[in-house]
Amino acid sequence: MALVIMKQILDEATKSNYGVGAFNVNNMEQIQGIMKAAKEVQSPVIVQASRGALKYTSMYYIKHMVAAAVEDNPDIPIALHLDHGNSLQTCKEAIALGFTSVMIDGSLKEDSKTPTAFDENVEITKAVVEYAHRFGVTVEGELGTLGGIEDGVGSGIVKLTDPDEAARFIKLTGVDALALAIGTSHGAYKFKAQPTLAMDIISAVKSKCPATPLVMHGSSSVPPELIDIINEYGGRLEHTMGVPIAAIQEAIKLGVKKINVDTDGRLAMTGAIRKFFAENPSEFDPRTYFGAAREAVYRVVRGKMIDFGSAGHARDYEPISLEEAKMYYN
Ligand SMILES: [Zn+2]
């Protein structure tokens, strides 16, 4: 199986009403951990790379490590997605590299910090859609701004998505999927108390645009047990609240089909490595501690695939090729 376009993964999820996790990757162990989980529970998967990840891996490593994941898992639908593209140029580079999906985050200017006006967001998003669809590549846009900052992305200003604007945005730009600001936040330090998400925004957008899968960013749950492991073995992280699984499950029922998870994987890896070093002070073979980190990613991702409902859906459909997707758009 070649890489699958994200549109198909999300459209299938819409048909059967489940959510698909989009997991950020930067190295081989993360990719292997995610794929072990996907294979075991037979789940489609979205693997995503931020601009930070592309820089860290000098781009080519991401491309070829994900190609290896595809070769190693021929029965699992995998989409490779650019997380928070900040310009047409960045999206073009990802498409040239073989990504089957890109996000253009036009809610922020190219500096990934300054919020844009609606028209400005429409303009850049439309330009990316026009370009990407020529190649059959899926496009995710974003309207509204999240709290928190991660990987250098974020204005620190929360502006929840206006459902009427969202409907207009989808129509004007032709985006395949839309990230909403409903009260989630990027990064590990999300909330002091249990967050209340604006579920009514999801329902309102869904009723206006039933065919468009919606996306939740900043949706790590920050489980206390992952923070505890880090702190037990010498770390110093504050306890905070993430997005509870029950809230994500409700959002999925209402129309969210892509759930971005980065922080939980980071926490799991860090805890596993700290614990390994504490318990094995004389060990110096990197395979041992990176192996432990890989297992930790696997456990977290496996749990999400079950919780989001994507487990068991890997063989529901035959993947359509980029060529077929091109014909669909043009
Ligand atoms: Zn995000």
C-alpha cells in the first residue's frame, strides 16, 4: 500500500463515526511505536510532522522513515501530514517530499505567532488548496486560535471559532478538513482545572457543513501517571490537566474526526527513558533506552486508537491513489 490521502482516512472515519489520531513524529522510535500499535489493533493512522520535525530530520529522514513504515505495514492506511504549515512555500516543499496531506494554519501569520484577519486566512488557505489539489493532496485549514504554545506555534491568544465564519471559510477555500478552536490548548501546560470544551461549536459547524471532517488540536490528555513517572525519576514537571478522553469521545460523536496528539507521546518517552536510566545505571546501549521509549509510545498510541474508535478499521477500504484523488478534485 502506498501512502493514503488524509481525506480518505477522514471521510471513512466520518462514514463509520470514529476518530483518527494524528501523532507527531520526529524520530524512528516514535514511528515504530505508533506503527506497532496500528498493526496490533488494526487502525488507520495519520503520522504528522511539524516544521520543527522537518528541520530536526532535515526532511529526508521523515520521508524515508515513513516510507519504511509503509513498507513494513502494507495493510495499514497511513497518511503523512504536515502539521501547522505556515506558508504556501512550506506546503509546496512537503508536497514535493511526498506528503499526502498538508495543514495551512492561516489563523496565524507566517511568523506562527500573530493572528490574521478572516480574509487573510481565506486568501492563503485558498492558495494552498488550489496548489495541493492539483496533486491530489488533502488540505487542513484552521479558523480561530488555540491557547498554549508548542514547537514555536501559537499566539497565546484564545479566539474560539465562530460557526458562521467556519461555514463561510469552508465554502470560500475548499478545504478538506478544518481545525476548530473550541477551548483546547497546545503543549503540556494546558489547564489548571478540568477544561470545558465548546461542544456547541462542533455541532453548529457540523450542521452547516456535514461533509467536512473537523479537527481538534492540542488534544493530549496529559495523564497524571505519565507526569508521575517523570517526576519519580528525577524530573520536575508540574501537574496540569489535559483534555479528558470522555470529552474527546463526545467531540468525535459530534463531528471531530482528526485528533492531534503530541504531548502525551513526548511525556511517555521521557518517563520511560528516565526510569530506564534510574534502574539501569550501567547500561549504555542506546537501543535499550530508546527501545523502552518506543514501547512507551506504543502503549500510549494503542490506548488512543481504542479510545478514539479507529481500532479495527484498517481494512475497511481500498486506498485511492493520488492520481485518482487528482481526478476527483479537477
Ligand atoms: Zn496544532
